[in-house]
Amino acid sequence: MFSCHVWFLLSGLIGCTGNSTAIWFSVPENHHVCLPCGSSGSSDVIWTRQDQEVLVIRRGGYKTNKDCRRYRLMVNGDLCVQHLKESDHGRYRCNQQLVAELQVLTGRDYTVSAGRTLLLPCSGSSKPKQRWFQQREGERREAVLTKYRNGTVKPERGGGRLSFTNDALQIQDLQPEDAGEYVCNGLLQARVTVLAAHAETSSQPPSTSTPPSPAVVTAAAPTREDTELQPWTASSAPTEGEDLETPPLCGETIHYASLGRQNWRERPSRSPPEQSHHSVIYSSVVSRPAARAEHKL
């Protein structure tokens, strides 16, 4: 019996078990890729994506599939994902074992981390024979692989890392020397940039911002007639443990604080109490209406 219907996200259904043999695929959209299940030793198979989304289940003679047009379960338990979309990216598990991480590439300019497995299909050519070339920046075009009509594949460089798998040129363990333009049967297929191994694909780019500057409070400059400086007294200095974020009284007082050396001018009866070499200096500015100016001392 076979049923084809949509499965909902099941939170916590599958455990998180690591697997050192997982393959990190980078594949262009609209292509396909087959993911190996590994030697689970059981005919029962359950495939999940991102630890929650159930794709395919096979238990005995019963099978269920989230989308039978896009997910094809092979006899050996492998999963083939057809017509790749950006939403297919993520980690895939077979019977709770992490077996693959999939990056879906868009456009023609691909940025891929070193160490991944890159697939490049020969798009736009219907010839059974495929002739692949790579051109590094500033160098001549170089043949890298030929697939003949009878299916014979002849890698011409790559030290065994190049093959023809999943109907595409496959480059395993991507290296910096693999960067450049790739041409199949005279048609440009991709421009590949290879990142350092530690710069694994991420949803967030590395931060290049500088540490934030101290906050600065700005306000409209009052006229000299509308304001006056409140005399500094010992009673106005905050004591240790006092809440410095208490709102100003009546919305008129603005408190300022700075950390550094003292730089007080000598003023009669306005010297602050003794402070340590490095101290917090407090001051207050009180905004008063112009009508109160006659009460100045």
C-alpha cells in the first residue's frame, strides 16, 4: 500500500544523533540529488529534514510520502530529492542518523565553502557527450572531465575528487584551486568562489562593525536667559548604590555622568568632596522657565 499526502511538522519526533560520514552537498536549484541512508540494517526507513519535518516513512509494507512528486525512496533506503528549491536546504537524517547537509545554489555565481561536495549539471545541452572545462582567473581554460556517449567518464584532473554523479559533474572535498568558471559543451554553467574551510555557510554574515560609541544625548540648545546651572552640593551627589536611572523630577533635571580624572575649576563653596584618582563625576542641569529668572541669586 502506498499513500501520498502532506505530513505536518512534528516537533521532537526524531532525536539528534551525529554521524561523521555525513556529506555536505551544494547543488543548484531545479536539479536533483540522491542522499544515502547508510547501513542502517533495517528495511524500515524514516527520513526527516531539520530534525522535525518528516519526508518519507517506510514500515514493512506501508509507505507514506510528504510529496511523492519530489521525494523518491529507493529500495536501499536512499532518498532522491527532485526539482530542488531554496526551501530544501538543511540537514537530512535517515533513521535518526545525520547523513547529509544540503545547500541549494541559485543563479550562476556560487559561493561554496571548502570541503563540501559540489554538483554542476550541464544545463542547456542535450548532447549525450559532455566535455567540461575550468578557467581560473588569469589562466587558460583547462579540460577537467569528459563523459562519453556510452557512459564512460574520464576525469582529467582533480586527483580522484572529480566524477560524474547525480547527472552532474561532482567535485568532492572542494578546494581553493577549484574556483573559477565552469563550461560544459561550450556553455557557461557556473562561476565558483571557494571560501576557506572555517567560513562555513551561515544565515548571518561575519560582523564588520566597530564597537558602539558612548551614547550621546542631544537636545535643542536653550538660551542663556532660560537656564541656569544648579549649584553642586554634597547632598546632590548620588550615594553608593543609588539608582542612577531615576527619572528627572518634573521632567526638568538632566543628569550627566562621566568616568575619568577630575577637572574641576576652583569655585568658592562649590568644590566637590574628595574623590579617588579615577572617579565618576556627576553634574545636573535644570531647565527653568524664563519667568523665574528674577529669583536668581
